[in-house]
Amino acid sequence: MKKSLCFLMFSLLLLSVPVYSASASVYEDEYEPNNSAANAYDIGLWKYKTISATIHSPEDQDFYKFYATKGEQLAVHLKNIPTGTDYDLALLKDTYGYPAVNSSERTGTQNEIIRFDVPETGKYIAAVKSKNGTYDGWGFYRLEFIDRMKSGTYTARLSPSAISSPGKGTVSPTAVVNLANVSAIPDGAAVKSVSGEGTISPSLGNTFREVLNKEEGVWHTTVSGGTLFPDIKLENGLPVKTTWNARYYSLAWSSSTWRSPQLKINYQYDQTYGW
């Protein structure tokens, strides 16, 4: 009886241990089979999804279907490409013929990235392929879907710390700030809006603040008594990291001073800039 029981337990133990062939050198990940656009693995909504998977043969290709909404701005990022391989990234539309949308084909194990501003709501397909047949059946790549556009605010103090106008429409001297090397502002940041902060006193009415972005070279003006420059918008494509000039004038017949002139700049940036 004891021998029978021992034999039964040993048999169950053998069944519980994975069996590998002597030639086993690959790992078929949980997303297989997904070797064609027609057989793409559906991840649903793209936001914040991350995939770890392998290319396990020279012919293996991995296709992932996702849903995106018009106007969304995402990046598909392929990284952790195994040493000794060369994988590329492609983006397709999930429609008849699977037309190509974009691709990233850097050399070797460099990360691949596709930035995508969604033109219409629907399904799309990201594809990971070996460029030259190289692969690592146990080397996991990482595929990320990134919500890439972020927003921020920076308040810049201008110099000098006070500028004055004698009134009667006479423009004040210019106050300046150079933001080109400010590390707190992300590279590639684009202006969404600007307001001129600080106090102009005495308050005389019919007072207008003006600002100039060096890269554009155009003076923008507030409404009377206002601080916001209404014609500065994201669509202008103005860079934040440049030199800014500010000044003001008043139509009143008395002098005034703009103390602690500042520019409050709201901006948008792509967190994958430079990737």
C-alpha cells in the first residue's frame, strides 16, 4: 500500500513539472498567436497599456490591435530590444488592406517610437517585427502606449524689476527675460497662453501691456487694463524657451510704473521629445 501511494505521488510530481525538449530555445508569450494583422491581439483602449513579449523565430511578427479616439495624441514606444537583435515598429490602420500609417526603423537595439495624432476614431494595429531575421526567443521586448502630451506653467521674472511710462501713449522701456536655458521648462514646450503679471500703479485706465517672443518677433497686446494676451494661443506654435520682452503704455496723461513685471506662461509639451 505504501509503495502504491509513493508511486502515485511521484507520478503526480512528474506531471506538475514542465517538460522542455532538448532543442527548446524560445518562449511563446501569452499574446500568441498574433503573427498577422488579421490575427492581431486586441488590447482594447490604448491608454497606459504595456506589453512584454518575445520574437521567438525569424518569421515571428507580433501584431496588437488597439482602439483610439480622434484627437488623441499618443506614442507607441518599443524598448528593451534584446542584445544582438534588430526589431522595428510599424503602425497600421485596422481596415481593408491594413494600410500603413507610420513606422520606426532605427538600427540595432535602439528604441523605436511612433508619435501619432489620431485622425479618426477607430482601431489601429501596432506591429513588432525583426528587421533581418535576428531574434531572442527568451528576450522580452517592452511595448508601451503613452499619453504623450502634458501641460505646465512657468512664471518668469523680468529685468529690470520696474519700468515706467510718462503716459500719453508713450511706450515704457523694455523688460527682458531669457528662458533658453531654464531646466525647469521641458525642451520643445509650446506656449498655450501668456499673461503679464505685476502691478501697474497708479491705476489710470487705458493701460496696455505688450509682449514679444524673440522667435516670432511680433508684439502682442492685452485689452485695456487686462493681463492676458488673447491672440497668443497654442496654434501659434511659439516656443517657451527663448527670450521674452515686455513693455506697456498708458493713454492717460499721468506717469505710472509697472513693478515686478512677470510673465505667467502656460505651455504644452511632448514628454517623448528627444526619444
